[in-house]
Amino acid sequence: MKNNPFRVVLSAIFLFSISLTIIPAGTSIHAWPEPARGKHAMVASQHELASKIGVDIMKRGGNAVDAAIAAHTVLGLVEPQSSGLGGGGYMVVYDRKSNTTTVIDGRETAPMTATADYFTVNGKNLGFVEAILSGKSVGVPGAVALYKTAHEKFGKLPFADLLAPAIEIAERGYSVPVVVRQKWAAAAALPELTDQPGFAQAFLPHARAPHVGELFRFHEAARTLRLIAQTKGEAFYRGEVAQAIEKHAREHGGAMRAADLAAYRPEWVEPIAKHYAGHTLHEIPPNGQGIAALIALGILSNFDLKGLKADSTEAQHLQVEAMKLAFADTYRYVSDARSMELTPAQMLDDEYLFQRAKLIDRRRAQDFGAGNPVKGGTIYLTAADEQGMMVSFIQSNYMGFGSGCVE
């Protein structure tokens, strides 16, 4: 491990994904709570550096998809606890020219040798932490394939140009900010995480989390990113990075093999949508949890929120209870779309959501169970360009630093 030329933070198999912050082109960052505004293009992310690089990509002739890819590869370095090459995610792209909204599902998949009893030992289920923080939880990463698929369909600038800023940051280093350092330090205090193979070598170079303002360099990640840039992802799925990942998995109890990586393909899926207050919200379909937001809106459409003061206690109570109802159904029914008991249409049925809304008590909070529609967090990034293309990109390592395994 000490001389390993690669570094890929391998995510947990259950990966989830997220949203970003908006930084306008040609304007300075405003202090909270002043909103950011821009006339031509914007990128919103969790880190100023990623947002600025996304805007720079568009200034050089790239579009929103180019900006999202460039910004996300940077986020994997400056927010390593939340995202990275070893994870998976979803990208929603709106193209004004064709007036279409499309979704790329780049979620991780289980290795081919994983079985229904994969997380059991001697007939007993592994505990949550024991299952997650181990090589067993590592799924086949989809992030790099998602980059390639999105770029082939929508990209304007050369693929390698989009990864160049991240490569430079990995080599030259970046100053660790307060919030990231706090999360990093919390992870460093967990032996279950720090004892995972490769974690300490990659993220605790001085046997501790970096201090605020300390320069953190990640040379091995730079080499991996350069190989991905030079081969448009082929090295990651069918080349030396794939071989290194298989070797790491075999040595540390993981099931992933090079064949799993070579067989991985993102999927083009249809977005799901719900109308609310004169607008249409598009979301990623299951296996993602975007349907929870649509369920909550469908429930809230049965209340007069306009008649309530914005952010009042009553307004917030209704929204919180609606989300609790939504997640009760999401946790119960959402899985891989090919194995779900219900369809998204059944879960979003207006009459069903009306009945669910009737369960909300305006005077008290409740603990809701799942309903029966059948009768009888992570990083988030968004970008928009001058031509009207918009991207919503959510990606995650499932929980802080994913499985903790680093190759």
C-alpha cells in the first residue's frame, strides 16, 4: 500500500447523491445570506473552488455539462468525505434547444458474485457499521462512466481539459477549509474507519486530519485522474486502475473484480415529475430517492401553504411532516426499479397522497409508517450555461469517506 500509485476512495454499495451552490460568472461571492446572481451562467456547489472552475470552463467555451464534470472532479478532492471517483450518482440534464429533460443513472451496482446472503456471517446479518466499513460494501463505481457518457452526448470541450483543473489541484494542493476539516477530524477519530486498508495513508498523511488552512496534496489521485483523462475512462474500467482495484479487493475481502468494472454501463432513464403551484419538478426515478420530494409536494398540494407566513412554525411543521410521510414510503418501497413492488406512478397517485395528507396533525409531530398505495443527504452540484442547458448532478460516497477502503 505504501507504494501504491493509485488512490480511489471506494464507496459503500448503497451510495446516495447530492446538490450544489450557485456562483455566478463574473461576480464575486457574496456573504450569506445575500443571494448570488449572474446574467450568463452559474455553477452552484459546496466549495468555492469547484464553482469557480466550473464557471471558468464555461468561459472557455464549455457548456453546463462540461462545467459539471470539471467541478465534480474537483469536489472529489476538496470534499473527499462526500464524493469521489469511487462513488456513483445521477445527472439530470435539461436542454433548451430540444426542450428535453434526460437522466443518466450512474449509480454503483453490486459485484456479480454478490448474493442475497452476502452481508451475513453464520446466518446472522452483519451490523450496519461492520457491513459498511469493509471491502464487502464496495459497489462497482459509476462516477467515471457517468462523466464519459454525459460528455459523449453533450460535451463541447475535450474530455481531458475538464479533468485538468482537478489534476493540478491534486498535485499542487489546496487549503483545507473549516467545515471540511471538522468532518475530516470526526472521521479520523473513528478507528473503524481509519483502520480500513489505505485510509490512513491517503487521508491522514501526518497521522491526523489536516489542520484548517493546511495544504493537502493528493499525488496518487492526480495520477489516477490523468490516466482517466488520457483514456476517457478506459483505464479505470478496463486498464491498470481496474486491475489495481481488483487486487485491492482480493486482498481485503471485497467481491469486485475487473470483470465487474469492464461490464459496467450507466443507464439512460426517464425522469419522473410532479406538478406543484404552477411548476413541474423533475426528479431522478428509483433507485434514487428523488421520488420523496415529489411525494411530499403531492401531499402538500392538499394544504394552503400560500395562506401561511413563509417559514412560520405551522408552514415548517407541514413540510416536515410531509417529508416524513414521503420517506416512510421511500424507505419501504424504493429499490432497483426492476425489483420494486410498486411503480412510481402508484406512489405518486393523487388520491393516495390525499389520503396520506389526512394523517398529518397540525398540532403535533408524528412517527409515520409506510402506506399502501395499492388498492384491494452527500454533494450536490448544479450548472447552467448561456444557451439554456442546465445540469443537476448528485453524487456521494454514501457516508463520510464511504467504505473507508482506499486503493
